[in-house]
Amino acid sequence: MTNKKKQSAVAVVATVMSITSVLTPVAAVHAADAQTDTRQTQTESEGNTPLITLPQHLTGNAGQPLHSIVLPDGWNWADENTIISKEKTEYLARIIVDDNTYDYSTVEGYNANGHYVEKMISVTVLVSEPNTALPFKAQITSPQVNSINTTGEVDINPTDFPDGKFREYLLSKYGKGGNKIEIADVTTIDVRNKRDIMDLTGIEKFTDLQSLYCDHTGITSLDVSKNINLRTLYCSDTGIQFLDVSKNTILASLDCSNTGIQTLGVSKNTKLEDLICVYTGIQTLDVSKNTKLGYLDCSNTRIQNLDVSKNATLMYLGCDDNPNLTYLNCSNTYITALDVSNNTALTYLDCSDTEIQTLDVSNNTKLEYLDCSNIYITALDVSNNTKLEYLDCFNTYITALDVSNHTAMIYLDCNSTKMQTLNVSKNTALTYLDCNYNPYLTDLDCSNTGIQSLDVRYCTNLKYLDTRSTNLAYIDWGTAELNTWDKSSSTIDLTVTGDTLDITKKIAGIDVRKVTVTQGGRLDGNNITGYKVGTPIQYTYACGNVNGSSETLTITLNLFKSDSKIEITDHSDMTYTGNPISYPSVDLEGSSGDVTYTYEFWKGNTWDIYNGTPTNIGKYRVTAHLAEDDFYNGAKDTKEFTISKATNSWTENLAIADWAYGDKAAIPTAKAKFGDIVYTYSDSEKGIYTDTVPMDAGTWYVKATITGTDNYTGLETIKEFTIEKATPVYTVPMNLTVSYGKLLKDITLPEGLIWTDDTQYAGSVGTRKFKAKYTPEDTNNYVTVQDIDVPVIVTQASNSWTEELAITNWTYGDKVANPTAKAKFGNVAYTYSDSEKGIYTDTVPTDAGTWYVKVTVTGTDNYAGLETIRVFTIAPKNIMNNNQIFISDVKSDKDVENLILKYAGKELKKGIDYDVHRKQDGNRVLITITCKGNYTGVVTRSYTIEKKKSSGDTKKQSDTKKKDKNDAAQTGDHTTTGLWTMFMALSAGMLALVKKKEEQGINKIKMYIAGKR
């Protein structure tokens, strides 16, 4: 067959399969467990079944999985994950068979449920010679799966594996004693038909898992997102409601049939080869990315559209009992059978370019589109498909086609078939017919149709042709020798676009060599010229021979202006803008005439002409008119639109500048999309607003208002502003005078002015500036002016004593008395002199005497100077007042010469501090010591100058001494003890009687003592 794909399968049998009760294309048992006595030969056949050719010359590497060995088309390994072993050379494989057409019940290895035959296939196992010290297993290339190496053990405990029965299975299958199993050992889990297993939680730990069989168990959920090496998953007949296989990117086989899943996404499973999802709730299925899909069964689902045209390797498609299926495209696949008898909602079916040999669409009464071209069918019955509009049965083996009931049919392609007759005279809506390349066709009736051309040049056996009441532009039957041609002249309406007509473009397929223009124009090559719109063109067409004579067809072309097209492209609903709307944009085809516009306004029940261009809100319609020209008709397009009320908004926010009291009032500004703005004022945000512009200082509010209309909404906004207090006018006094030392409060300022700090001193002599503030009478509208510089003239101050000079007299040797004095200004300085008009120095006098102290304040620019003098006395020290006097013994003149006088431990100097007076009376010498200078007081001593005497005198003298001692009689011996005893007794008595100055008392005592002597 031309343009047909050729299947390169080794299997001789055409494996047509039933679509009902299909379970799986892959064996449910492992190859290692399969037991068979099948004798392998090159070919096998029993009874009338087609010959099965077994795959030959297969080789595989030890350690590799079986899926590394490619089988011929139609064959699959029973368990493709089985590892090839050098000890085993035969493995179980399956081939799908057509058990609807042939009886395989006696064929060894036949499985009625799976529609396949199992056979043991020989494999030559290649073993690499070890060339290292590593064990052989380490040198084997790993299977091509996701490279996640998970090693170690997993503890099979109730926390991680809550289902007890599942734990039992794992430990019995992979346990080696204890509760731990090796993760790497678990590549297959087969718990099928174990209804007491309810939960497979924990399966995510087995990341090397490649095959999972959990069908017919009690599970209600399944998470295989961590099992990324999974290649086979059977979870049918379980309670799962959701299945996500997006992470299982190397999944090859999936059976999720008879579950509660409502969606299924397999776009990530690009290696998927087998998919069964029957008896599920899925409504869509996209298998466009599953280009390796060979087996698909989606029967008994809710799928509405199914397109498997991208699945070029598809060998089996099951989609029956899908009551919602309306679209099915299985073109360009290897499917060998298709049953759509239960897909009664089907309206579109494309099964072209497949291996289908029979097609039954008798139950598909809603079918409108059928493409069964390039398939092996020998018959096609569409008598029940009366709604068919499109039928393509090109390149099939059909021998007859009855379309007499298909009055809606507009397209028919029955090219390259084995039909002998074709009658489309009942298909009055037919506009396309291709029945060429039908060498067996002898009779063709295409009368009463809408086709305009007929090319049957390759229907070489055509004998009868009826084209009556079919306005053909041409007919060409080539070399065929017709016996009968029932014909009528054709009249065709033809539009022109200019003054030249290319007939080959207007009438596709016409051979201008067979055209003869007889009136209405001239033929020049492919072009007809010299015509006018409204005047027909007539020509004849040489069609071929009838009974040996050349026959022509007369055609009249009625020329009409072509239709122009105008389309309003951008006039949708809009909102009010305040401006007349713009004319809409249009797309034009055809006429070069002017474009004009008219508008209508909907008044609730009628359209009224609207003069001008709409601006206001309302429902309108615009009509764009394209004027005709010489070769094109005019055109118009009408479109309704609505101008709706606009939501107003501010295009410039309300603003107002602050101003000062007495200044010109600021004018508020604002702009809105629509409307006039009214400004009102208030002294509070929520107060009463009036149009009176405020004048007094303070915080105010202005409101901008736009009243809404039918065309736009209203607006209102409020802005706070301030009328600032004004700066008052004041005069700064310039002739303020104050003397040094005064405070600012002593200066009187003009009314309104006060000193900022009136406790501040005026400062030094000169012109000074001090801060003052001015407070106006109207403090509501005027500010108090701070920091005004006021000049003040400071003059020199007259000075005076605030505390007169004073000093206390003191006695020589006592602590010096300090003078005191205070002046109004300035620092006092003290100086001393021994005379009032003498020279004064800062040396404090220490010697006894009369002295003068002067206190001075030096005058400055700021104040006058001061000076005053006081006399004071330093009294001499009376050495008689205490027991601190010491006088060396005075008993002779020599003692007088060596006299030592001390007071308070200090030796006094003779002639400076005291004088010595010697007075002798007989042999009695009286020594008078008189203090002077810094000391006062008189001390006497006496002694007797001894003469040489007789011994009697000596005795007398001794007696005299004794008497003087005992009887206190005065002698020449005045000892210190005797003298002071007498002195102290007399002093005590005198002090009790006389209360005079100390100096006077002492003098009297001295006189008294002298008199007593």
C-alpha cells in the first residue's frame, strides 16, 4: 500500500486484540518462578493459528537486566528486570495475539486473560573475563537506572512500618534473622492478593525498589515519590484515591485500574511502555509525551478526548465503554484493532495510518468526522452515520461506499480504493470530491452536488458519468472511453478583484490548454481580460472522448464584484472621558472606497440615529461603512458598545499654601478628571464649611468638592492649612543708658518690650546689645518677636565702700590681725606704713608700735577708684604676764656682764630688747632690767659686793644670813624665790582692789615694790 508505514515486527501473526477484559501485557509471575516444558523451535504453530516466529540470536551481558536485550516488535519479557545470569540461558517472554480471530486455547503458554502466549527464549550470555583482583560482581555494569546508591540496613519496626502483615512479608522475604533487612536487597515487593495488608507505609525506605506489585490488597493510599528507581507498578483493585508518579521517571509499566483515582498525570513518565487505567474516574489523559507507549487501555473511564497520534509505537489501544468519549485520534500508531462500538458519543474519529483491518462505526450515530485513510479495511459501512460531514477513506481496500443518506456531507475523499461505482447525487451539500485513482470505477454519478471540478483522469475504466445539475468549471477523465455522459451546461458565479482574471487561481486544477473563451473576454495565457462586471464570460472545456468522439462542456461565468470586508477591531466598551470618542480602527479587505461611520443610541426599546460622535454615557452602536469601487462591493460592520459612568479621580491633589495674617490669601488648587471644583472653608475638619475665605491666624481646613453627574462620580477631599501669625511692627529704642553694675531690670523699655533675661548685668562701659522680646497687643494674629537686639549705653559707675576699713590692734608676738574692707566695685589691696603720710608697702608690720594701714581700689573704665587709711597699734609684749621669762643668776658684776634674758625660749638682745641699769649703794648693787622695743616690763636683781673680814665678822655675817632667812629681815641677798613670793602676794591683793588696765597695774606694783625696798 502506498504511503503506508511498514511494521518491522518479527512476529508473522497480526496481533489483533479485544479491548474488553484486558488485564496486563506483562506477565504477572517472575521468570525465575516460571515453570514450563515448552520446546523452543524456530517457529511454532498449532491448529489454524498464525505462525509464531520466536526471537533468535539474542545476546546479553551477565549482570545486566533483561530489558537491556531488545526484543522484536510484539514481544515483551515477562519480567524485564530479571538479572541475566551465566547459569541461566532461557527466559520467559510474551507475544500479544489476536484471540478474537483465532483460537489459541490449545497453544502452550496461552493466557486468555492477558491475550498473550508465553515462550521460553534462548539468550547467549556473555561473561567478561576478570582482569583485576576484584570479585566478578564488582565488574558488572549496573542497570541503567537512577544512580542512587542506598546501602545499609533498615529496622522493620511498628513505627516505620505500622502494618503488621507488611512487616511479616518483608521479614519472611528478606529477613536474615532479627528485625533488620538490607535496603539494597529489596528490589521487588510482591504482595498482590494479600487483602490483609492495609498499609504500605515504610516503602519509601526502599530506594532501590524496581518492581512493586500491590494489586488486590487492602491499601487505601500509596506514596511512591521516594521510589525513583521504580520500573513496574501494579496497584489495581485497591482503595487508593490518588496516585502521583511524577517522580518515577523511569517507570515502564503501570496498572492502576479499578481504583478511585480521578486524575492521572504521566507526562513525566517518558519511558512508559504499558499503561492500564480502566475502571477509574479520570476525565483527561495526556499521553503525548509517552512516545514509547506500546500498550494503552483506558476503557471504562470518563475520558472525553483521547489523542494517541504521537504514540507511534502503540500496538494496543483499549478505549471502549467510555460513554463520554467524543474525540478519538489514534492515527499514526501500530494498533491492529479498534472497537468503538460502545463509544456512542463519539463525534470525531481519526484512525488513519494504523494497522487496523476492520472498522465498525455502526453504533457511532453522532459521528461527524471520520478519517480511516491508509488502513487495511476492505469494507466500510457508514449507513448509520447520517451526520457525517467529513469522510476520508483514501487508500483503503473498500469495494463499495453508500453515502446516499448523508445529506450533510460536504467533504468526501475516496481516492485509491477498489470501488466500482459511486453515487453522490443525494449529497447535495457536497463541495469537495476526490475519487481519482480508482481503476475499478466504472460508474460515477455526481449530479445535483455542489462540487465545481472533477478530476477522474486515473479512473481509467470509467464508462458512465452523470454530472447533470452540477455546475462544474471543468471535467477531466483523461484517456477513459466513456459510453455515456449525462451532462448539462454549467453556470458558475465568479467574483473578480480587478481587470485581469487568472483562471488557474480562480479554478484550481483547470487546464487552460483545454479552455476556449467564446464570449465576454479574451484568454491570454492563464489570464482572461477585456471583461466587465455584469457581463458573463463563456468558455468551452475539452473533457475527453465519449464513444470515440471528443466532448466539451460549456461553462458560463457570471462575473460579480468581490465582497469587501471591513471589521471594527478596537471599539470595546469604555468609560466616560469627557471627550467625544474616537472613530474605531478597522481592518479592510477589498474595496478602496471611503470609510464612514454612523452612530445609534439605544433608548431602551429602539435604536435612534445619533448625530455626531458620542460623549455621554449610554449604550451605542457604531457602523463602519466601506464604499464600493469598480470591482468590490461595499461592506459594513456594526459593533455595540457602552460608555459607562466614569469613576472620578483627582489628577492633581488638593493643595493650598500657608500665608501670614494680613497677607493676600492663598488660592487652593486641585484638578480632577471631570467636573468643576468648588472650594469651601471651615475652622474644624468636621465643621461647617462656607465659601468665606478665613482671614484670622490659626489652623483652617479647605474642602474641594465636585458634584457627581450621570457621566461621572463626585469627589471630595479636605486639606489642612495654616494662616500664620504676622510679625508685628515695633521700634527698637536707641538711647537707653545705665551705669556699670546695674541689672537690665533697672532699664525701662518702651511698651511691649521686655528683656529676655532682666537679671542680666549691663556689663562693661560701652555700647552693648541685649536680647529682648516684643509682645503685641493682638496676640491672636501677631507673634511675639523674640531675640530683638536692643543697644544699651553703659557708663562708668561711682564707687563707694560697702564695708569701711577696719583692723584690730594686737600685741607683739601674737597672731597678726587682718584688715577688712569692701567696695561696691573692684578688688581691695592693703598696704602698711609707720607714718600716715609715709611710704606704704604690702609688708605687714610685726614690731610693736603705731602703724597705718591703707586700703585701695584701683579705678577702671567701669568704676571710680577708692582709698582710706586706718591707724592701729602693735603693743609690746609684757614679759611679766607669765612664767616664760628666764634670767641668768646675777650675783656679781661679772654675772651682769654675762647676763642672759630669755622670754618664751627666745634670748632677748641687750640694748635692743632691754637695758641694764646698775646702781650701787655701798656694797649693795641693784640691777634694774628694763624691757624696751617689742617688750615691756622691769625686773630687778641685787647682789652685795663682799669685803675681806675677820673670822668674827664672818660668823656675824653668817648669823645675819640665818636671821634674814628665818625672820624675813631684808638682807643684801634678794633671791628670785623671795622676791616672787612677795610679788605674787602683793599682786593678788592689788588686783582684787584695783581694776585698771594691765599696764597701769603693773606700773603701780613696780612703784610699790620699789618703795618697799
